[in-house]
Amino acid sequence: MTIINIQTEIKEIPLKSPFITALRRVENVEFVRVTLTCDNGDKGIGEAPATKAITGEGIEEILESIESVKGALNFLAPSSALEILLAIKNIGSSAKAALDMALHMLIAHSQDILMLPYLGAKESLTLQTDITISLNDASVMLDEAKKAVENGMNILKIKLGSDIKHAIEVTQNIAKAFPDAKLIIDANQAWSVEDTLHYIDALRGVRIELIEQPVVAKDLQGLKRIADYSDIPILADEAVFTLEDAKKVIQGKCADMINIKLMKCGGVTKAIEILEYCRANHVKCMLGSMLEGPYSINIALHLAMAYCDVIKYIDLDSPLLYKEPSAELEFVFDGCEISLKANFTDVPQPTAGLDADESNAIQIRANV
């Protein structure tokens, strides 16, 4: 089983309404889909969204990165191609993530096993995701929160900007209107340390689940100062791309939790490395996403089920923001609840007598 073709295409999914944060405004999910085809007809699919404000990669950069490594991956077994990919340093994390997830899909196919048990899940679970309330006027955000709650969403991820007075007003309004909702506050690096401490003081007594990346990613000392001060858990997002970043934040006690995203860390393999480190160090995580296509959301949800003991929060709400439902999703979204479409009963397990390539693939996962 060897890869004989690597193709890319640009895809767009319209959103119900614009997605607005302190870093960007978008009206469509725009991403590159890469399809790896093997000589036996098996296909692996991966996706990488354009998130230049976060990973530095737009559509052109992703396409160029994938094009630059085609020659290194073609005509190899998927497990060998994965080893080569992991050793390549000069491509963007999102492009690497798309190729990585496609290769894992092919390796699972070669073992005749579905992605869920391949990643280590023992059973299919019902998960809960948050839903994003985009940055906007306070009245608009309150209306959006009302719609979300009416649609069965009780975990609200509230995007806030640099105006700390507005941030306090929005949080107070939504908390008062929906006292049973869980509020995740995401400033996307928009605040100073002083603004963050002021926000925390102003919201004392208000139920907030956590505050995500209040200060710029490089300011770990500022983040630590906030974490030491705050009774609200602090989550590091843009400060953590790699396993090395995660170790620095966790060992330095700069945050209470970290947000792992496939597009930041470079795919499934690297996400598992970080998750295993967090499991060993008893650190809880959020499994997050950018605005992503259905295949990358699928694999992230399989990963969430496999690491349900480590992942406390799930931010995989892109399908809820699509203007139209996607038939390519392997999961059903019902309010905040997510469940696998297919029956998990009698899922095939890895077979004995694997060939060398398949054995290598298992070893790759065992070593992370």
C-alpha cells in the first residue's frame, strides 16, 4: 500500500453570520482539502483552514507547503510517509496537520479499523461543545447568546476585544440573563495584565468557567501573574503551539489549562504528544479548533473521545456555525451535545500478524 497521488483543492463553507474576534472577521470557512490516494484505491483526507492571524498561513501558504513536500511523501507507505512528514521542519503547522490527519486515516484503513478505536477510544461517547458568541455590540451579543440558549447550547464561548468596559458589560449582561449557562471568556490576546486584573475584580461573584489567553502569547510572565491572582481558571491558547510550549507553560505554572488545536501543533501525532504529557502531569485541556471543515472536525472529535479523561472542554462548534449542515460530518450535533452517527458496536480491532508498515504505525503512536 503506497501513496501514488496527492491532490489539493480549495473549499468554502458559508457561515450563518460573520465570525468576529479580536484578531479577525470572516464570513466563510475557507480551507484547503488534501486527498492522498494509494495504489489500492484507499484515500486519506485532511484539511487546513486559512488562519493567517494565528498560524501565519493563508490559503496560498498552505498550498505551497503541501506542494513542497509531495515529492518526499509520494510512493511511500503511509506510515513511512508519516515519519518523513514529522521530520520536516520548514512547513506551516496547519499544512502539516492536514497531511498528518490524512496519513493517519490511511494507516487506520490499512489496519481495517475505524478512527475511534485506532486513536484509543474504548467506546463512543456523547460530548458537549461550547458555541461561539462573536465580538459585537453588547446588545447584539446578548441576542446571540439568547438564540444559542434557546437552541440547547449551555456553554457559551464569549469573544471579547480590547475595550475592557465593553467586556465587563457583555459578561455581566449574559451572566445575568442566563445564570445556568457556563461562560468561557476568550480575549484572544487583546488585554493587558492590568486590564485582565480589573476585569477579574469587576466580575467577582459572577460564574465564569475560565478566561482564555487574555494577554499576548509571548507574555508568559504576565499570564502567570494573572493565573496566580485569579480565582477563575486561566487557559493558555496562542501561547501553546508545540509540546515544548506546553511544557514551558505547565512547568512555569503560567496557566491552569491549555488549549490544544490540531492546526497549531501540526496534527494528530503532535496533539497526542501534548495530551499524553498533560495526562501524565494531571493537567486538564481544552480541545479547540479554528473555523474548520468537516473532516478536521471529525478527527478532532474522535481524539476527544479517546482522551476524555484529559479534555475538560471541547471547542469544536464550527459545524454549528455553518449556514447549511454538512453531510461529510461523522457526528450528529444536537444543541451542545455531539454523538457519533455510526453504531460503535462490533467495531473491528487491530488484527494480529500486521506487516512491517502497520507495525511501524502502531509504534509511532506508542512512542508519543
